[in-house]
Amino acid sequence: MNTVKSRTALFLLDDKTGVENDATALTDLGWTLIATQGTYRHLIAAGIPAERLQSVDVVTGMEPLLGHRVVTLHPTIHGGLLARPTDHDDWVAKGFPYIDLVYVGLYPLEQAIQAFADGKASLDDVLEKTDIGGPAILRAAAKGRRYIATQPSEMRKMLTWLQEGELNPGHFRLSCACRAERVAEHYARISADHLEATLQAMVLSGTLWETPERAAS
């Protein structure tokens, strides 16, 4: 077994089912975890040691903004994903954690769009279920050639790979990047298709989507 030391994983998960098992497996290998607030609370309640786990807001020094619209969109997080080994002095000087792995579960946009089609959700409901931080994390992690999982089966495969010695890490990183870009692409396409269909329906019906005006400064 390959024991990993001084490495960091970032967890952003809408569905937290079973994530404590993944977190335990990583901490057993010596990893440190960073998690968004809801995932952090879930993991603490599940018994993940506090010394192995930090909340994103503690790492960034920034509380979630705009009703949690802005959580991980922060230079500390994206710097930690985009930093190269040759950037060591820069990330240390800036205080970034070098993030080696991300586990991202995006907001369930397709479910929200289906609920809208069934008359059970509004356009604003769909808008609030449109994930921004998650896809941004996936793309940054892909560019940074980090280890990436977007669903439980991928995380289980990754844990097995880590435990068995990390064979061909360059190939594994590239395959992670490919999958992450495909997930981000698919998510963006779903959103674009929904917006286009909504716009066409409004044009045909002669209605407009009213949006709040920006408050005066």
C-alpha cells in the first residue's frame, strides 16, 4: 500500500451520501481535506478528525456571499488548483494550499429543469440550481491536471488506485481531465438548451422574463 502524505483534497458535494467513507479512506492515507460548509458539517458529524478537515471559508478567510452563490470562486482555491510544481515559491508566499484532488458533485440542474417542465418549479428555481462554482472547479482542476472525481463510482476507483500504488499517474491525471471537461461541457449544454427553449417559448407567447433591477449605489 502506498501511504500518501501532505496532500490535500477538496470536496464540493450536493449529494453527500456515503462521502464520509471516502473521506475516511483518504485521511487513512494521510490526506487533509477541505470541504464546503454543508459537506464539512456532514463530515464532522460523521467523525472525521477536525485536524484533518477544514471548511472552505476558513481556508479562504471569506464567508459565503450572496446567499451561497459565491463560495469557492476565490483565488486561494483556484490558485491551489492551477499552481504548478514550478510555482512552489509563489503559492507558499500567497498562502495557497496545493490541492491535489477534487471530488465535485454538481447541483442537480436536470432535475430542476424537469421540475420546471412539470410545472413544479419556476425559472428562478432553475436559475438557483445552476451550478457555477462546481464547473469552475472542474475546469481549473482539469487544467491543473489534478485527480478528479464527479460521482461515487469514480471516487471508489480513485481510492483503489491510490491504495494500490498510483500506477501511471500521468495517464490517470489526463483521463481525469478529459472526464471533467466532458462533465462541465455537458452541464453547460443542458443550461444553454434550457435557456434557448425558454427564450423561444417566450417569443412565441409574447411574454418577457422580468428580472429585478440593480439597486442604486
